[in-house]
Amino acid sequence: MDAATSPDHEATRADIKRDGVSSARGTLARRLENVGPLLILALMCVVLSVIEPRFATLGNLQTVLNEAAIPLVVASGLTLVVLMGSIDLSAEGVMASCSIVVSLLVLNSSNSLDLGVAGILVALILGALFGFANGFIHARFALPSLMVTLGTWFVGLGLASYLFPGRQPAIQDAGFRELALGKVLGLSYMFWIAIVIVIALVLMLRFTHFGRMITAMGPGQAQLIIAGVPVNRYRIGAFTICGTLAGLAGIMTTAQIGAGSATAGADQLFPAVSAVVIGGTLLTGGRGGILQTVVGVLLLAVISSGLLFLGVNPYVQQAVIGIALIGIVAATTWRARRKLAVVK
Amino acid sequence: MSAPLIELSAVTKKYGAVTALDSVSLTVNRGEIVGIIGQNGAGKSTLLKLLSGSVQADSGEFRISGEPVRLGSTADAARRGIAIVHQEQSLIPNLTVAENVFVGRSSGATRGGFYNWPALFRDGDRQLAKMGCDFPSSAMVGELTFIQRQMVEITRALSLGDDSDDHLTILLDEPTSLLNPGDIEFLFAELRALKQRASVLFVSHRMDEVLSISDRVYVMSNGRCVAERDPAQCNEDELYRLMVGEERSDDYYSSRRKSPTVPSATLGPPALSVSGLALNGEFKEISFEIAPGSILGLGGVVDSGREQLARSLFGLTRAPAGEVRVDGIPVRISGPRHAIRHGIGYVAAERKVEGVLLGQSVARNLTYCIPDRISSMGWIRRRRELEIVNEWISKLKIKAPHARADVGSLSGGNQQKVALAKMLSIPHLKVLIVDHPTRGLDLGAKADVYEQIRIATARGMAVLLLSDTLDELFGLSDNVIIMKDGQITGRHLDVQSCQPQFDQVVREMV
Amino acid sequence: MPKTKGPTLNPTIRKSRKRALALASVVTAAILTVTGCTSTLTPTDPSASCSTPIDPKTVKIYVGVGAFASPYFADVIKGVQTMAKSLGLEDSQVIPYESNFDGQQLVNSLGSALSSDEPGNAIILADPASPAFTKPLVELAQENDARLVTWWNRPAEIHPWDTGDGCWVAHQSYDMVAVSKQVSQVLFDSFGAEGGIVAIGGVPDNPTAKDRLAGLQEALAENPGVTLLDSQPANWDQTASQTLTAQLIGKYGTELKGVWNANDAMGLGSVEALRGAGLAGVVLATGMDGSPNAFEALAQGDFAAVGSYDGLYQGALSLALAYSVAVGETDLASLSETQRAFYLETSLVTSTNVDGFLVAPDLGALSYDAIKGDFWAKVSGPVRVDG
Amino acid sequence: MNPVKRLDQRGWGALIVLVALTMIIASVQPAFVQLQSIQNMTLQAAPIIVIALGLTPTILIGGLDLSVASLASLATVLMALTVPQLGPAGLILVVGMCAVAGGLVGFIQAVTQVPSFIVSLGALGFYAGVALVVSNATTISMGAGQSTLEWLGGGIFGLPVSFVLAVLLLVGSAVVVTNTVVGRRIYAIGASEPAAIVSGISPIAIRVICFSFSGFCAAIGGALLLARTSYASPTLADLYLLPALAAVLLGGTALSGGVGSIWRTLVGSLVVVVVQTGLVVVGVDPRVSNLVFGVLIIATVAATTDRKHGLVVK
């Protein structure tokens, strides 16, 4: 079966035809999906502030934002991959190994190395390598990204526990710690780094060929191949960025807890995926973006902090978050349901 | 007179044992529209692939303006000024028109991989203007109508002229197979206007069109170029004979097999009667009847709402307001399952998406609608299943290696027959809605499909026909209604005995 | 276009089913042939299990810990290795596995490892990670005639002397309630026992985590001035506790006078959160385990106190005891219940005595000869059975 | 088409990998294929097979159920709470509840048209929370109830009852899927949902069936674990998610839906167990075992993925 007539290609055509007829409704639904999460976020903040005034304080706002920095970095990277209709599960593994590596290269308690910035770069490169490996194996050998990244997830964890010295390497490089401790406007440098990354990625998706092709690849990979676009190169590129950002997130975590940790990535993946989807990026790719993901991340941050403020039984919290996840996505995509939609 | 723009001499292409192109020779001169006709499998698409660089010839010569070339890729071909417009639309829905026009190559507006949107849209609008398109190049392709997207396709092809010094050649692969008369006329006008800027290779199996637009016609059959004709001095029947190798029966739409339509009054209630049907935004005030054993043609352009009407009758849209009666009994259809239960069947236009289940066997495809007949208490009775399946395979002369073959491996025509049989095999089926049943099929396959529709009506089936061409619509139907903007604008009764004026029909449509 | 054969009775219909069956039969057959069809899973002669002495030359010592990346468990492994050396065993004879705090993973790994050794020649020293996996672990030891010493987790219902036919040598743990109570008290005193604290707990369903919280509760009962503002689990995880503490600081602000933690890693996480809020050294945290990093935090004045227990000694002792039983030097029957299910001493580390813990431990004290004199020298009492 | 590919498409690829791996490991450590080792592996395989079995239909329809493992954990807790009082009835009750819960997930997913990845992810969190609350975050002893599950811990023909049960369950399901209308419809939805709908198949019904089956299997899987531990814990089965998912996909069942079979899941599960066990038996340093496991996953997928479905791989 050749690309031009592969099922997904046909499916897109069918969809276009149907939406095309009633595009007015389609765009309305689409608009709703874009602002929906934002509305919910605003609503949630208002309600929480009313019930629990302490929530509305500047201090708490700063806390929420600071804690959102790392998820923001992870989820932004993931967004690129999801926009292509792929998935990257390896974040936790990459974060773990990059955390250990960076903690062993900057001034630390378990060896005599003190590479400073160079150490950070090495860790970033490691992350990039993970991402590249994901993309290359996935694209070059036409393997489902879910399986490939599932593999690299384990590889990352393995590498981390292999490199882990007998004793946890505590960071003694004050400059490195500043990443987490230094603050501007009460917001840590890490947060600002995250913001810069977000802006950079938004611009990339909007104004570069690479970015536009990533967006196009979701529904249009087959067509791009026909048009002679080197899709594999772009796929690998996107995965590499995603890996690099996961690595950065690992480094940030290290700076934050002041020590290298083989569990630096623990429980980062599924929240990140949730954030991406809650924001309104389709797992099938093609629609969504970084800004949506930012909203998604903030939503989750506010929910978890809100549950804490409301003093909800900690055991119940994840149950609530689980329901919220389904509820929000369902609510924001409700209008877009179609009788013949392909629901994966 | 300089060397021809494109010249193939004795080009041969083999896929394994199969010879797709067998020493084909043809030439395309500057400013010429060359038509190529042939049945599916005649080698047309391979020829296009070869010209557009996606496959390379095993032997033979390929010259562009006299110099021998070997095109490695579509991009390669593009550089040499050869652009292809695919039958399967190759636009990306979530990109803007401008991006789609320039996809795969860097224009001034995207230098160094960075987009200068205003510039890009300016370029895009300029290209669209050449085609006289009225929509902005900043529009999302996903929100365009079908014909608009077809225009974008052609615009993209034309825009190649700018960054290629060679004279432009445009390969059109079945460009009209999904268009309706008005649009086709428009497209042809555009093509003629193109002549001074580009040569066109027009591939189709609609002879009327090829004859009307081309300056020269090549006829292909089993990978060979069997004839070259001047449209002025040949007629459809001759071309048909050259293509199929047999005389075309004057009873093309097999109307002779048609059972004499008795006035529905004496025959009790109509199989399907619809009154005051309305679906907001799609259509309104739709009323008609179909007597058992008769065919009602439903004409109209793409956005006329006829497709939505057909789909709503099968429960594929939100439930419409108004009354639907099957055999005089009012029914409420909330989904395909109800429709089928009430004896309404539907053969989808999007064959590969909704018609057949690719990747599943012919047998399974044929039996999805009749689980009760092939199973007892949910358990498949394979022998019974096979009997039924083979019965229909032979009834419809479906050409499949065997019942378990992947339906995806069948030719378009046979896939369509499977889709038909799937519905016809429903024992209690009373009404069959056929949505563009011959879209993308070659003549032989078309004839078979027509025959099957006839046989169905002969057994008392009522058929609602949506068709691409007016020929087909009026050749096949007993009565025809025309829709425009969601309303019925014309009714033509018993068109077999008195054919209405086509230009009048077209007026009712647009 | 496929060449027409017309409608044929297709050969592959039955094949498809045959193929499926074949697939299954091949697999199962393969297994059956190797296993033969008679044996059962329970060992042939229970009474004889773990009665034969091991062979020091080839004995394998499997150590099951929560995570290699945990300083405490790293110490435990080191302790075992040190003891093994003093017993004249090769390093390669000590094989550590990590459960990542999931007992299933540990049971599977050990099961796989043992299944390829010859039975009756292994010693298992392991933390089942959850009482749920103690029984499978004991059964595993029993099936393979391996001597077993368990750490930390054990359901109240089963004991070394009534389960495992003598393969389960001993269960060793620490009295977490007691030490946790002491630590909590020091924390309270750091702010004059008047004000609010938050507690960062371990994995919710882990008994050790519960014991530590129980200790805190007891301390709270004796200090009416101290209120527990909030108690949240952070699953032993440094990052999680860092985030959690930060959020809690955001919520309680100045009400917050101390952060109690169920282990060192989370304590260090809390300290970093406090540092991020500029409260490090002002609002103190606690730890539990006794990792070097925690002691340094204590020395710096970020921690109020750390409950410490000697992982090195624990590892060494456990091997020594199991070994002496396995070679027949010690007769299980002669041991009292207290000698087979006991707590080891814990120590309360505060700013006053922390210096003593910052110096590198003397591994010489961990020789077999030094310990075998009295295996129970550092026992603080029998394991409470209320779980 | 080259012979290897042909084998892949018939689902033999994974079997070849399985045999090859077994031989390699056995050549390094002959004890690997001796009775005890086999018993141990089959014992480990049982829960993976059952949970992976539950996953398979949800993947065949092109979906995914991430909640199986945590539902299995929840099931153990519920069993520990009910079985001691109600005996076998309690077992049946819990299995029923889980089937209903799964069905509900499927229904929500079909109606809201939210990707199953998300719905089941939400369900995962929900089940985990409920399990913690219901168990009050403690490990619960089966106590008297253990007698109800005793037989699952036994052996038959030298194989663990749990394994035999798991295989029987799988064989049964496979027969049903290959021989019933419902089975046909599962593949139909997976192959092309629109075409299936046009053929009068209700996607909602099929989704509910598939997801409630996965709930059912989760409960059975939980029971198997419980029989082994005799202590329930709210996180008992959580770590089975990834191995089970790997098992299904390694077997060669495609995430895109419509391609694959129950049989392949059996082979896939065995591959996973052989790899996990093999790493230990061969004596790979536990510190790098994760690393090697990851590499092996990718390698195996490369060997078993059926690439006939176009250039577009997501």
C-alpha cells in the first residue's frame, strides 16, 4: 500500500470533506478548544481564591509558578513530538541519567570534578543524544515511537543507576545552585529559563520551516513525503529537541534538590502527557501548540496546589486529578465530536 | 520547430514479473494539451510516476527539450519544470494555502528556513490570482471546499514555472474524477488559458472530457501505447474499442435489463418516501418518493447538500427533522444500525474510508452487515459464511484470488463491488443509497456496477443515486431531482423516455 | 489487479486456525517436554529443607535492597561485602538486587537467580519492601533450601520460628516509633514546642513509614503546644518532597515552624525548599536513616535531628548470623524468639553529637570474629508484633 | 516480499525471537531450561499474560488501556476486604465490579471521544486513589480468605496452576475472538472505524466490551498475585503496566489497531519473561539490567513489527 492511499491519508480527506461542508461549526468548536482550557484555568483560580484566600496570595502564586518550571520544560518538548502524532515516553529515564551525569561533573561531594558550565553542557548533550536516538531509530527503522521510547526510558534509568556512585552526589557548585535559588521578581531563574524556552518554541513553530513541518506532519506526513520534504530529518530533529529539554529538566531538578538523583524524573511523564493533552494538543497530532501546553501545565499545577489548600485527603488527590483529567479534556473537546470520528 | 518539450522513446518499466510500461513512446510539445486515456491498470499511473520522477525507467530514453534526463525524485522533476497534480489530493489540511503552494521548496519568503509570513502570503496570493481564485492564501486548506482545494493543487503545480527555467509541464492525474460539471468547465477554461505558459498532460478515463480538452490523445492498454489520435477525427466508441479492445455496447447503462417502471400507485406504498426533511445548515424542505424497483437520481454540485441528505437518510449525520417512511411505515433513523434494520443500505463515496475495511478479508467485508446469517448465537458458521460469500463473489463477478484475500489488494472496481455486495446481501434491504458508485472506476468496472444496480432494481430494490456526471445520472435513473444550496431546484420524471436539456439542468445546479 | 481465479473454496481458512493452534501448542509443548509431567511445585521433602550445611567456597549471598541509589542501602550492601570478605568469600559471591521498593520485582529477580543455582547453597538477606512479599520470599527460600534473613517488612501473623521450616533464620528491624518520637521532640524543642509543623511521609502503604508517623503522633500527644498542620506522602522521594514542602510553605507561610520528614532524602528535599523560600536554618527539618548528606545538613544547622541506624553493622550482622547458622556453628533450635526477630539499636543524632557520625566508620569492627561473640550485642529488643 | 516479513505478518516473528533468545540464554546458562527455572518463569509469566491479555482487545480496536495494572492493584485490595467474609462469592463480586468499571471507562471514552490514552490515564489515577482510600494505605492480610485462593498457588503437570489458568484463559479468549461476530467487529473497528460504523457496527458497544474485558482480566491478574502473596496492597500490581504493554506490542499487535491477535500476546508475554529472567540468570550486573532490557525491547520490536502498513509510522 503506498503512502498516497494509506488509510490515514484517506481519513484526513474524509474529515476535510465533512468539516468543509459545515466549516462554521468546525471552527467554532476549534476556537472553543483553544480557549476552553484557559477559561477553566481562570475559573479554577477564582473559585479557589474565594474558598481559600491564602491561595490568592502573591507568595503562593510565585510558588505555583516556580514549581511549574520543570513540568513546563518537559511538556513543551513533548508537545513537539505529540504534534507529529508521535509520543516520547523516555523523559523520566533521560532526566534521571542527566541528573546523575551533571551532578558528577560539576563541583560535588562524590568526586573531584568541577567542570561547571561544561558539565551542564555535557549533560545537555547526553539528553540530545537520547532524543536523537529515539528519533533516528523511530524514523529510520519505521518503528512505533511509543515502543522505541519505552525502550530508551529503561535505558535511561539503567544508565542512571549504573553511573550512581555509592553515595548520593551533593552539589557544591554554588553558581549551579543559583539556577534554582537565585530569584528575579520572586521567580527562580529556572522559571525564566522555562519562559524563554516556551517563547523560543512558540516562535519556532510559528516562523520556521522546521516548526511548520512538525505541525504539518501530524495529518500530512504522506503528502509531505510526496512533495519531497525530508520528513525523517524533521522527525529526528523534533525528538532531539524533546530529549534535550528532558535533559535540561533533569539538570534543573538537580539544581533544585541540590543533589544528583536516580529518581529525578519520577512521576514526570504522565503529568506531562496530561498537560499537553489538557491544553488541547491532539495525540493524533496536527493541532495544538506550546501555548496550549503552558495552559495545561498551569492547570495541573493549580489543581494539585488547590487540592493541597483545600486540605483534600492526600490519598483522594490522585483520584480527583484522574477525574479532572478526563473531565477537562471531555469538556473542551465536546463540541468537536463527530458521528464518524476515528477515536483511538 | 525545436525538439519536443518531453519525449519518451521505447520506455519500459517492469515491477518484478509485471510489465507496467511496455516500450512506450510519446511526445509533448510546447503549449499542447495531450490527453492520455486507458483503463485502470493500463499503465497510466506508472507513466505519470515516471514523468514525475518517482520511478525510473528500466530501459528507453527520456528527453526534456531534447536532452536525455534521469529524474531521481519529484523534487528533481520539479526543477526541470515538471509538476504533477495527484488524483488523491496531496494538500495538508492544517497548513495555509500559501504553505501548501510552496511546500517542499524554499521561496524568497522562506529563505534560511525562516518564514516571512506577509511575503509568503503575498507570493501565495499572486499565484492564486493567476488561477483567478478568490480566496486568500492565508486560509487554512482544511476549511476550503473541494473544488477550491483542487484549484490550490493546480496553483501549486503552476507556481513551479517561476523557479524553473524550463517551459512548464503539468501532469494532471484524473483531475476531474471528483469534480462536478460546473467545476469541470471552469477547470478546462483554466487549462486552455494555461497553454501559452505550460504544456499539459491530461490523464483520464472520461473520454468525453479527454476529447473536449486535448489537442492530441494517446490511448493506452496493458502498458502499451496502442494509438495516437486527433480528437477532431475520432469518436468515443472508437476510443472505447481501442481501450477495452471490444465494441462498446450501445446499451452502456444496461437500461435494457431495466424492469418496466410501473406507476408506484398500483404497487402500494413507495419503498422510500421523504417529506419536509430538513437539517439546519445543510438542507431543507426535501420531499420525494422512490417506488420499488426504480432509481431516483440526485443531482447537484458538491455543496448542494445532496451528500448530506443521502448521509442523513442513513443516519450518518445528526437526525434531520421531517418524516421518513419505508414501505409507508414512518421510521426514525438515529444511526446506520437503525437504517440497516429498517432496510436502508448505503454505498459510500469514500470507498477506502467508509466503503470497505482495508486490511480485512473479502469474506469479512461481505458479511459485516449480515452477522445473523453467518452465525448462530454469535458463533461464526464458517461453511455457511463461505457459501454466502462465494455466492456473492460469483453474483457480482468479484475478481479476488480467494475469499480470504485482503480487500485492499483488489482493484478499485472490485472493491466497489464488495461494498455493493455488502449491502445487497442484506436480505430485507428495500432502499439502497449509492453515493458516487463509479468514482475513480474504469469503463469496464463502471459497466459492471451499473449492471448490478440494474439487477438490484429488477429485484424490486429502490435506489437513490448520487452521481458525478450528468451522463451517468440521466443514463441510469428513472426520475431525477436536482438540488442546489440545500433545496430541490428541479424535478425530471421518467428521464429514460424524455431526456431533458443538460444546459437547463446545469442552470438548476449552479 | 489480482488475476481472477473465480470464487474458490479458500485453503487458508482452516489454516488460519491451525496456525493459531500451532503457535500455542509449540510454546506449551516446549515447556511441558522440559518440565516433564509429574513433579509438583512444593519441595519433595520439607523436613530436610535447610538442614544441610552450605559450602563456603561456592555459597551465593543474595542481598535484596530497596534501591542501590539509597545511601542507607548502599551501606547495608557494603556491610555485607565487608563481612563476606572477613569470612574469606569472594566478592563475586555477594550478589545485590534492588526492588525499587516493589517486592514483586525483587521476588522475581531472586526467583530467577535461585532457579539456576543448585539448591541448598544460598543465603538471602533482603528487605521485602512490603509485608505483602515476605511470605513469597520465605517460600522462595524454602523451595530452594536457602537461608533467609529479612529486614524491615514482615506481616504480624508470621514469624521465623513458625514459618519456613528453618530456612527463615531471622527477621531484623529497627524500632522506628521510638527513634521517630525522639527526633520529633528535638524538632519541637527547636521552636519552643509552640507552633505548627508539617509532616512529609514515605510511601503511604509502607509499614515503616507508618511507624515513623506513629512516633511523630506520640510526640505530638505529649506536646499540646505543637499542631500538625498537614501531613502529605512524598513516597521517600527527594524531588517530590521538595515540591510538596514548597507548596506547603506557600500555604502556611509563617505558621510553619518545622518540617518533619520520614527519611533523609525527603528531609534534604524539604531543606532545599526551605532554602528556596529563604527559611533554611530558620525553620528546621528532620531526617531519618542517617545518610552522610543528612549529617552534613545537620552540621550546617538545616536539620534539627536525624534518626540514625547503622546500615553497615546491619548488613554485616545479618550475614554473620545467617552464615553461622548455615555452617552449623549456631543451632537455630537453641535460639529464643527474641534472638530471631529483633530490633537493632538506633541512635538520635543532633547538632551536639553529629561530629561523631561525620567521621568515616571503622570497617575493622565488622569482622566475623568481632561479631560472632555475641550476635545480639546491639539488640534493643524484640520486634513488636502489632506490626 | 522477503520471507522474514512474511513470517512477521503471520505473527511468527515474535516466536522466532522467543526461541532464539531462549537458546542463546540456555547456551550461556544451561540451568535456564531446567525444570525449576521453567517453573519459576511460568510462575512469573502468569500475571503478565493475564494483564496483557486484557490489554490486547483494547489495542486491537486501536485504543489503549493504561489503567489495567492499577485496577489489578485495586482488585487485590477489594478481594482482601470481601473474600474473607464472602468467600468465593467475594471473588466473583470483585471480578464483576472490575469488569463493570472497565466497561464504564470504555463507555466514557466512546461517548466523549477522548483518546483512550487519556481516559485510561485518568482512570489509572482514580483507581490508585480509591485503592489507597479503601485500604487506608495498608497491606491487608487475606487471613481466612486465603483458603479461597489456595488452589491458585498449587502446581499441575509440574506447572503453576496460575500459569495453566492464564494460558487457558488466553486460549479461550483467542477462540472467541477468532470465531465470533464480536471478534470480527473488534477487528473491524480497529481496521477502519468509519467503514465499520457504515456497516452498522456500534463502536460504543465494542469499546465497552473490550474495556470491560480488560477490567475482568485485571481482576483475575490481581487474584493470581494475591494467591502468591496472600497480602493485598494498593500498589501490588502497579509495576505490571509496562511489561504487559510491552508483551502485547512485542507480540506484534499493532498500536494502530486491526492488526494482531490474542496468540501473539502469549508469545510476547513469554518474550518479556524470558528477557527479564535471562538477564538475571546470565548474571548481568543488576545495575545495568534496565539498560539491557531497554535495548532488547527496541531490538525485539524491530524484529517483530509488521511494516506493511505504509510509510507513515507514528
